[in-house]
Amino acid sequence: MYGHFTRLERRRLRDLAGRAYDRALERELGHLWSDFEAWQRDEINPHELSERIHRFHDGAARDLYAVYRRGDPAHLVAAAYTDGRLSREEIGGALFGGIRDLIEADADRSEHDPPR
């Protein structure tokens, strides 16, 4: 799917996929930040915080890295648009048109997936 884009469009897709990765990672780090805040309020002990850091590293951080390291940028951008991490304006009109089929397929798949 990625092959029909121009060189500049491929570069733009890679940049957008990187932005989507940053936003997904920021969201997950927000959960971890809440754990740090709980630790500061003495709601959890340092050992529990350390365990949560390890779970984050071995779970969400690793999963995101694997997806964005190996994924096709066009598919990643379509998925990021579908879940709200990228806007149509950020993607741009011409490029949006080039990934419209992927966006529609991703939206259809999301409708049939069980809620998480």
C-alpha cells in the first residue's frame, strides 16, 4: 500500500506516524505519571511504583515500539486518524485522500472489534 505514494508523501506519512507514536506514548506515560503521583501521596510504596514502571516498560512501551517500528506508515496514520490521535487537517487533504480506503477499513474493523 505504501508504494503508490510519492517520495514526499512517504516522508510525510513517516513524520505523521512518528507524531502518532509520540501521542500514543504520551497517553501511556500519563497513566504511569498517575502512579508517580500516587507514590508521592503515599498511596503506594516505592516497590509498587517500581513494579508499575517495569510493567509499563515490558508492556505498553514495548508494544507501542513494536507496532510503530514494524508498521506500515500509511496504515499507522489511518489508525491514528480513526482513534483521534491525528486530525484530518494534520494529515492534509491530498494525503488524506490517499489513505481514505485504509481509514474506512480501520473504522469498519473497529466497529466489529469487541470493546477493550
